[in-house]
Amino acid sequence: MLKGDNFYLRVVEKDDAMILFQWENNIDNWKVSNTEIPFSMHSIHQLIDQQSDLRTSGQLRFIICQNESDNRIGTLDLYDVNFKHGHASIGILIASDEYKRKGVATESIQLVIAYCRDILDLINLQCFIHHDNEASIALFEHLGFQRVGEKNNWLVFKGKRFNELTYQLCLKEL
């Protein structure tokens, strides 16, 4: 468990299957998750089972919880983890509007940055953001991520094309 002042991150568990099923199948989240079809409960269970070995699967999903209530607020994903080259990609979902812009994402990402740098010994993190997602752009820039690229007309959602921005954070100076 990664514990912050107000929130903690824990690895996804089998008991999280129903809430993950709801979050993953919420059409409002599909634009940022690049989802096109609903998830089955079977695929959610497979996703949870694959998380058992980060070095084999290359991915790790955390559940973001409140310290006070243990209420599940969202997910933070490390994926495409490459230990040879020392980098990983990061994605975050705050599932309910009532928790957005309350410091949840900032504290959660800070916890994962420290974990990646100090425990996993990674050198770089990257994230991909739709060009019109001003809240995510501001969040990642506030945390020190630097824009390193843009893919024009890279993604499509509901018939509309979007540029995808790439942001990088160097965790260690070599």
C-alpha cells in the first residue's frame, strides 16, 4: 500500500471487480480510456488476475481510496512497464465528479512517482493526454511532466478526431 496524507493506493483485488466493471463501462470514461466496447465481468476478472506479477504483465493497477473512509475513488494504472529501459506509462481515473479537483489525482500521482523512482528504480514516466483535456494537462504539468510530443488526429471518439499529447517526467538525473 502507498499511503499519503489523505488518500492511499492499494493493488486491485478481486472484491473490486464490480466497481471496476461499473467504472470501465461508464461511457463518460470511454474517451480518456480509449474504450470502444463494454467490458465483460470475465474480462475484468482476467485483468485483476494479470496484476499478480508486474515484471511479467508489465502493468499494475492501483485502487485510489480515502484514508478516512476506505471509499474507493478511482484507479491509477502503470502500464507498458519496461524494467530494461527504466520507463513506464501512467494513467489515472477519478471515477466521480465529486472527487475531481480535490487533490486526489495530485496526491495519488505523487505517491506513484515516489514508488516508481525509489522502489521500482525507473528513470522515466510518460502519459498520453487528449489535446482538449485541459484539467489533465494542467495536472501533469503541475507535477513536473514536460510535453515532448503531439500526434495529430491520432484518436477518434464519437466521430471526432483528437490530437494526443505525450508528456514525460524524468525521475532521476543520470
